[in-house]
Amino acid sequence: MLTDKRFHHYSLSSLPKDLLAGVIVGVIAIPLGMAFAIASGVKPEYGIYTTIVAGILISLCGGSKYQIGGPTGAFIPILFGIVMTYGYENLLIAGFMAGIILLFMGIFKLGSLIKYIPRPVTIGFTTGIAVTIFTGQIASFLGLKGMEKHEEFIRNIQEIFIHLNTTSLFSVVTAAICLGTVILTPKIAPKVPGPLIGLIVSTLIATIFFPSEVATIGTAYGEIPSTLPQIHIPEINFEIMMKLIKPAFIIAMLGGIESLLSAVVADGMTNSKHNSNKELIGQGIANILTPLFGGIPATGAIARTATNIKNGAISPFSGIIHGVVVLLVLLFFAPYASYIPLASMAPILMVVAWNMSERKVFAHILKIKSTDSLVLVVTFLLTVFVNLTMAVEVGLIMSAILFAKRMSDVMVTEKALPNPHTKHEKVETGMVTDTHDCPQISIFNVEGPLFFGAALSFEETIMKTINYRPKILLLRMGRVPFIDTTGEANLVHIVHHFSKNGIVLISGLNPQPEKVLKKTGLYDKMGEEHFFEHTGEAIQYALSQINQNKCLGCKHFAFRECKKLSAQDAVEGSRKKLTATF
């Protein structure tokens, strides 16, 4: 392990800092692990198992020095939906499959691809998840009785209104005490974990002053075992795998996004650099092994990672220590957790939801009133009112379509001629007029990626403009960085159509488009002699190919050679007349 680059220059003098950070983060992780598990529809101890196993493995095998892994709020809606639809056992299988997907994503170095998911999509579903978590805790905060849990947001809200008359004053007081403590603790003692203090204070007050009046972890889920469970390998067959492949893929994608976002935050706070592919491998290993202990899917936790750094962490040892601390608490203090009121867990999750909501960024993107705003709102609404799977799919598709539209708008195909007023007579658009154009040579400036979204517009612009059939078509493609098969097909159509009566020349072709044209055979079909590095060379070649007799009497003077050609033709015409006279 010490050969890992993340442990370079590590010494025993650094251990106390990792020990302190690990203990603090471990203490914070205990109430959060239980709360995330309960909100995901499973027993609280499964959140603790996840914190221990995944927390240690992610720190041990990942690609970030400071990453703290475990159950997170981002997973709550998707995990709750899986539990409601398929059951807890199948949640373990989905998590196991997600781990395999993450492992292969890391092995095949796909870590960088996750970075290309548009920000409006990630902000949209993150804010949507926050809304779902927050509203999902209202029932526990108010102590509502007879509530039936649903996967759909609207039905859960309806349940709250239907059962409002069962509100428990004792639950509200307990939750309010915990909420107040969680909010005030960081202001009074920044180093003290607010969620743990809130949990302890509210639990003590509820136990001393109104015992048996509020639902607790013990009354709802039974006593938490004080040991890790035996390793259990779930039964997996092809039918179950096909049924769970979609939720497993969503868990993997969400886990990958969250873990790499957390690693990027850690990089920004410490001026370090994580290995994204190694991080995905670590996440994959953790999610493959955690379900064997009954744990739920895990990922990098941004808030806990930031807390780890703020408390002086030096290396991944702090993350390993955090998992060991949670294990020790489980072994020695698990029975006491059964006294924790469910009303005390609700405000902890509400604060988590508030902190993860990205409300300022959401408002900023909304204020811009662009296509990104549309993607943001649609992703957010689908996350809340449909599900996270649909939200991500639609958000990505919308982003791709709108991106293609923007890129097609960037594409420029315009006629151009040398500007006689510049020093080197630079070829520019806006120079062509009814009285200043060459009848035999058409030059086009082509700018922007020539891909499926812009290829048709490119072809139509040229085909409409060259109806008068000039002899030479010169395409200046120095500003075309990329061409795909659709763009190449449209270019083939132009070449095929034009070559019947003329010649197509291309200047300034970039490496990628040149490679594509050579692979498809268009380069050889046009002939190497029709490709030029510089436009000036292409124009000289074009002038040598035109019918100079047609220059007689031409007053367009599109090129500097035109006056000379026109004068020579006029002189030659006069000589022919004189010869005929005598």
C-alpha cells in the first residue's frame, strides 16, 4: 500500500493529523449513515455497514488522497425506488452490478468522460434529489402516523396532507431541538460535529421527559446488532441481471459523478490532483464488496471529504481510520442507537438536503435564460416528479441536441474574395458584390465543425450559390477542426455534383479532416494536386485553369491578375481586328 503515490513522503509525524481527522469524520458519519439508510427504505445498520466497509475500501483503493466514501444523500431517491420496486435483496445485487460497471469504467479509463456531463444536468438532478430528500423527512419531523410510503413524489405529498391531523407535538419538539442544535453547533464550536450533538441532545431530552411518546429506531427497526454481518453472496442469474441492469447503470453513473465531483472539490481545497480512473476502480471495488456485508451503494461524500481536509488530513489513512472508528462504535455502542427518535434523524437529513441543493448555482443558471436554463428546469422537474433515471436520460439527450444546434449555428459558409485594401490581400467574406465577383472562380470560407448538425446547411449554401456553374470551386477549410461521416458525405455530394463541369479545390485542410477524407477515399478521388496548404497557391492554380477568353471585357476585377488578363485580351482582340482590316 505504501508504494501508492498517495502515500509518498508519509511519516509517523503525519499520523496524529490523520488520526484526528479520521476520528472526527467517523463520528460525523455515524448518524448520517443511519439516516441515509432509513431514508433509502432499509434498516439503519445497513448504512453503518456501508460506512465501515466502503469507507475503508474507497480510501484504500481509490485515486484521491482525501476522499471519504460511504452512503450519501444523492443515492436516496434511486435506492428508495429500487427497494420499493424490487426489494432489499435485489438492491444488493444492483449495487454489486454497479460496482462491476464502475470497475470496468476505471479499467478502460472512462473517468474523464464523466466530466463531460453538462453542468445544468448535474445541478438539475442534484437540486431535484435535495427537494425529494427534504420533503421525504416531513412525515418523521411531524411524527405523522399511518403513513404509507410511495415511490412517486406527488403521492407522498398527498399522504402528508391526508395524515396531518396525526401530527405529534412531542415529535415536533424533538425534531426542532435537534435542528436547532445542528444549526447552532458549528457557529458556537466549529470543530464539534453538529449532527452527532443534535442527535445526542434530542435523544436525551426525549428519553428523559417524554419516553414512549415518539417513535425510535428501536420501535421501528429493532435493536441494531453490535457486530458486522456474516458475508452473504446474493443469488444472481441472467433474468435478475437483465431486470436490474438499468438501475445498476444509474447507480454506477451517479456514483461516478458524485465521487469525481468530491475528488475535484478535494483537489481545489488542497491544490492536489486525483487520479479519476483509479478513483472509479476504488469505487467499483467498494461497491462490489459492500453488498456482501449487507451494505447499500456508496460513493464519495463531498461534505465529509471537505470536513476531513479541514481537520488536517494528510493521506488516505484518515479515511481508513474513519471506517475503523465507525466499526468500534458499532461494536461497543450499537445497542444505545435504538433509543434515537426518528424525529431526530429527520432534521439531519433536511440540513443535508439544504446543503446539497446547489440553490445559488440553480438560480444563477435560471437567471441566464438560455437553453441551459431549459435543460436545468426539465432535469429538475423530471427528477422530482418522475424519477432520476428519466431525468438524466432526457437531460443528456436535450443537452446533446441543443449543443448540436448551437454548433450548427457556429458553422459559417460564405463566399469570399481577396481584400485589395489589406497588405497581403487577405481572403475575406463580405467582399463579394454584384459588380465584384469572379464568374469562373467561387471561393468559400468554411468555418466551424463540419458534423451532422451543420453538414446539410453547408451543402445547401454552396449548392444554391453556384447555380451559375463557375469553372472552379475553392473551399477554404483552415478553420474546420473536425469532420464526421455526415459532413464527409455532404462534401462528397458537392464534389460529385461539381466535378461534372468543373474542379473542386481545398486549401488549409486540418489533420483530422484530412485523415477522414483519406480513409473514405475522397482525397484520392479529388486528386492530391487539388489540395493546397495555402489559399494563395490554390488561387494561382485556379487562375491557370480558367478559360482566359471569358475574361475579355470583364470589369469585376476579383483578383489582382484580372486587370492584366482583361487588358491582354483587349489588346489581342484589337490586333485581330487590325489584321482582318489589312
